[in-house]
Amino acid sequence: MKNKKAQLGEITIWIYRFIMIIVVVGSIIAVIINNYSTPYDVRPLEASLLSSKIVKYIQEDPARLNSDDIKKIVNIDEDIFINITLENTNVALGKDLLNVMCATKSQTKKNMPYCFNDSYPLKGLNEKNLTIAIAIGKSQKNA
Amino acid sequence: MKQKRGDQIFLLHSVFSLIILVVILLVLVSFISERGSEKIKPEVFAKDLCLLTLEDKGTITIKTDFLVTKEQNGFLVKRKDSDPGFFYPCIGQFDAQKNGNILTLEIK
């Protein structure tokens, strides 16, 4: 004759075992997915390198602050927006929508561009400030 | 006298714990070996190449076993021909040429 209390205990132990398996396997899968599915976001590095390249480029010859010359070093066909300001001169290139998204700080974080703003004093130009704003999209490849 | 039922339950418990332990160990070993094998992923390599194109004007030579092709203004990096690879568009202006396993980047 089977002991009913013992049977109940056995069922409880099996439920506990199943829950344990689900928790262990689920956690392992979650950690692996989290590690392998997040792309390596290089946009902060891209923005920083691009801004220093633009600063050096303009520093060599301030007359290069025009869209034609900037296009020689930057591929503006990509998902990018650049705004460069030096005193009264302003050069804006690329996709305006990215700039708007940066300004409005859209709630949809998934497709948000990376927004970069910095200001650099230019040597030999009475330390005039060169302001650079860069917005890089490419969110599907980076975030 | 030995109790058979007790023995059975003890055996089940041990087998169950052993299975969990083996699964955890296998996952950990495969995870660590993957991380520790220093294999660079095509994604990382393509992005690093794009970062290089933002360096100062000049020529850079890189030795690589990856299959690298310049497409539009980005890099398509594959491990093998059958591999779909990873494409990353670059924002720098450059030219790229591959001879054997030597990749030459001319940054503008």
C-alpha cells in the first residue's frame, strides 16, 4: 500500500526539480544571448575620431570650412549628420533627421542616433572656438 | 536490512544533481574556450577597419586571414567564401586593396 503523504512529497520534489532545471537553463541561455547578441557599439569612437580629424583638417587651413572640402574627408552618404560652426560660419552636412532626433531626445531608444557635441579652441586663430556636433545613426549595426 | 525505496530516491537525487552539474560545466567550458580562443569576430574586425579610416591621411597595411572586400563605402568581412559575413558602412573616405592576405588602406 502506498503512503499518500510520501506520494505528495515526491510530487513536490519533482516540481522543485523542474523549476530548478528551468531556472538554471534559462539563466544560462539569458547570459549567452545577452553576451553574444549585443553588437559592439563603435559610434562614440567614430564620432570622437571624426571630430578630431575635422579639427586637424580645418586647423591646417581654415578656408577648408565649407561643405565641398569637408566631403573630401567624410562620407556623408552614410547615416550621419555633421554641424560645424566657427564664429559666423556654419556648415551642416548629412541627414537632418538625425539632428532632429538628437535635439528632441526621442523616446524610442532602440533607433536613437549617437549624439556628440564638442568645442575646440583653434590654435593661431585667436583661440576661436570650433564647435562640432555629430549625430551617427547606424543603430541597427550598433545597438 | 537495506531499504530499497530509500536507495532509489537517493540514486535519483544523485543522478539529477550530476546532470545539472555536467550541463553547467559544459556551458562554462564552451563559453570560456570561445572567449579565450582570441578569435576576432568579423563584426569587430569590420568596425575596427572603419575606425582606422578615420585616422590621419596616409597608408596603412594590415595582414589578415579574413576575406575583406570594400563595398560602397564600407567593409564586408567574411571568414570563408560561404560565410554571409558582416558589412559595416564607414564614414571616412578611403580606398582599399587586398593582395593575398595583405590589406592596404589609403586614407584620404
